[in-house]
Amino acid sequence: MGPRNAAEHFLGLYPASAEYEVALYGSLASTGKGHLTDTAIREVFSSHGKEVEIYWYPDEEKGGHPNTLVITEKDGGNGQAYYSVGGGKIVIEGEEEDPASHPYPPHFTKMKPILDYCAREGMQLWEFVLEHEGEGIIPYIEEVWTVMQEAVTRGLCGEGVLPGGLKLARKASQYYAKAQNMGQVALPLCYALAVSEENASGSKIVTAPTCGASGVLPGVLYYFAVHEKVARVKIIRALLTAGLIGTLVKANGSISGAEVGCQGEVGVACAMASASATQLLGGTIFQVEYAAEMGLEHHLGLTCDPMRGLVQIPCIERNALAAMRSLDHATYALMGDGRHKVSFDSVVDVMMETGQALPSLYRETSKGGLAKIIES
């Protein structure tokens, strides 16, 4: 999604050329084919009637981020570097990020002051989001929930082998059939699998917070909506809280597997789902914060080492199990009163520190870890 958005941006700046070049560097080049990056880029240029050549430099890092692409005109000579920082967001090299792009005032970029404010005002976290982003965000969240549900239902019907060469069979449909005889305990797992397999197939999903971690949150929320009969309006409020968690991580850490490993993707998704589940189960704002903290804390150090650069192994299983773990976090948080030693803000800082300490082999380059054991 990031490279697609970068291509659209560059064509908006320089639409006159007939041919363009795109150079992919570092992790973006290492896993680009598995992530369908080249397909996405070609689709954009083709839709504008333009030709594009793509070059891959997996062993070369360029710029200030491991996911860097440079787009140039072949005839005009103009070029621009972009960083794909996760969830479809791009940062343009040489430009400072607009502070207005963060939806909250500068003194509300951490969880602690937000909790203090909500406690003082008697507000829920989702109410804080509405206060600062306005009611206009509701139609967007409604669309997010619709796309999530559609991805679950499509995925539950999907069968066959996932594309990409690993010859990995889709499991969601089969697991869902078996889960009918196991009570409700395995259902969130099935729903997360369904969405993750849709993502691996190149279908429409919601980045929550990223494509690679897109199954966790909808898996949990679909379970609450269908089996716990939670009203749609409460699901929307849970999504607002989940969005707050993801926004705070993006502001103070990273959701890029290439930058901090899978802890920034599945770990953050688990934090978002843990917070949402706790809210839906009647938790206080402090219990919601505790559940989110656990979601991230217990994924600290998780590497990003996808086999053949595909978002399949170990990504799909991780989504399914993180969905189940988020419900455990909610249960644990609700057993107490919300008081705990490690704050959400602290664990975000530790996640960033840990991620930067990980060797690049374990940050979405497919050069180490599990990615090495697959037979060619």
C-alpha cells in the first residue's frame, strides 16, 4: 500500500513523462515480490497509461528507513525518495511530517495524559477520540467495520492453495467447520485466519495496523458481534479505542516490521484487540490500558522473518494466535483493578528500543530466522 501511495503521489507531481523508474531498497526489495509490491506499483502506472521499470536492491539501504523506494522520470530527470513506514503510510524524504497529521494536541501524544484527562472528565477512551477527531470519523469507522466483516465472510469460504509458491493450503474454512463442535473457544482464531488468508491472496482488507497483522482485530471483533451479540455501535466504539492505541504507537514507536520486527505489527495488533475486547467486556479505562500494554509486552522481541517474503509463514498463524491471546489479556486485566507496574507508554518505548537492537536479518528481510529454513 505504501509504494502504491508513493506512486500516486509522484505521478501527481510529474504527470507529463511517458516512462518512469522505481528503485526498491532494503527490506522493501527483499520482500517486495512476496508482498505484491511490484504488482501494486505497475497497476498505478498502468492506470495512468504510463510505463515503469522496477529495480531491486535488497542488499542496499538508502535514506532514513529500511523500506525506501525512489521514483524518477526517465526523461525529465526529477526524482523523489519515499519511506514506507507501515499501514500504507508514506513519508516523503526531505519533508518534515506535518504536526497537524496527528489528530491530538501535542500534550496528548502519550497514553498517560490521555488517561488522566479521561479520568478527570469521566470519559471513556472512545469518547476522547470523538472529542478530538469529531463525529465525522464515524462514517469512516463504519466503512472499516464493513470491510472487516466482508473479509471474514469471504475468508471463511475460501479454499485452495495460497499464491506465492509456498503451496500453503488455506485453513480457515476447514478450521471453522471443526470449530462448530468445539464450542465458541476456537472461533476468534478461525476469523483471524480468514482475514489473514484474504490478505495473503491480495484481497481487500483493513490495515490494523498493517496488512501483515490485519487478521487479529477483526477476528476478535467479529466474534463479539456474532456470538456475544454486541451491538454495532459498541463495535464502532471499540474500533475507535483500537485506533487510539495504534495511533499512539505510531506517534511514539513504529508499526513497521522492517523497522522493529513483528512486535510492531502483530504485537501492536494484539494490543489494539486486547484493548477493544476489554472495553467490550465492561473494563475501565485503566483495565483497557493494561490489556493493551500486555498485548505489546508479551510480543516484545518478536522477529519479522517471513518465508520467501510472503505474508504467510509465520504471519498467518501469528494473527490467529494473537487473536486468542488478546482475549486472555482482557480476562487478565479484568481480574484486577487496572493497577500494574509497566505502563503502556513504557512498553512502547521498550518495543522501539528492542526493535532497533534486532539485527536486520530479523526485520523483514527474509534473510534470517524462519525465512532461512524453507527449502527452495
